[in-house]
Amino acid sequence: MHMAIKDSFIGELKHESTFTRTILERVPVDRIDWRPHEKSTTLGRLATHIAETHRWITTILNADEFDFAAAPFKAHVASSQEELINILDTHVQAALDSLSKATDEEFNKTWTIKRGGQIIAAPVKKVAIRGWGFSHTYHHRGQLSVYLRLLNIPVPGMYGPSADER
């Protein structure tokens, strides 16, 4: 029996978003301007970016291309814990809704990423979702765990206990 591609993604998103929520709940919003290095993004922007990242799943499934030149980026920073978690919940729910409607044929279509007339990449959607929607989140979650450690905030375990939970 064939398992639909969407089922694996839905299961992973439901499971992993609980870890994402747990680490975002530890972000001290009174320190949103803190950064570990002058070249690093601020704590507030990093946390908000993590909360927003699953929007890529919806973006990828709802269009066959994305043009950065046509969608100017405006960096947002959540001003409260409630706003940060609301951003996460909104994007996770939208991603779950989009995934639940997607067919295997849709996952196998090409998604073209452009900047103006220049093609940056053209992966199939299931590969784009894995990279832009999932791995992207995990990468930044790892960064956030280092930020929390440097601020002496207990780091939650993701795939087992952290040093703070032993």
C-alpha cells in the first residue's frame, strides 16, 4: 500500500512544531535586541523568523514559482510571547491545511525560485518543502538554542534531554 507523501510531512510537522513551540516559549521578549555577535541577527528577529518559517510550506504548495523581486521582504519582530506563539500557530495551521489538500502529483511538480528574471533554483516541491519548510526551521532552532545558552536560559531538549534537563 502506498503512503501519500503528505502523510509523512503532516506527521513530522505536528511532531516537530511541539519542539519549536517549546523553544520559542523560552525566548525572553525583554531581550529581543540582544545578539551574540555584531554580525548575528537579534534574538527577536531569529525567534520571529523561526515562528514564520513554516509559511514556506504553504507558499510552495500554493504556487509553482516564487519571485523574491515581486515579494519584497519586510523583517518583523514579535513584541510579545503571545504574538510569537500566535505567528507560529498561524503558519503551522496553514501549512497543515495546505498539506492535507496536496496530492502526490502536486509534490512532484517543479517549484521555481526567482529573483526578477533570474532563476535561483527549481527543485520539485517535495524537496523544496523538506529544505525551505523543515530543515530551515531546524537550522534556526539550533541557532536559537545557542542564543538561549549564552543568555543562561535553560535549553529545552529536542531529541532527548538537554544539559539543563538531566
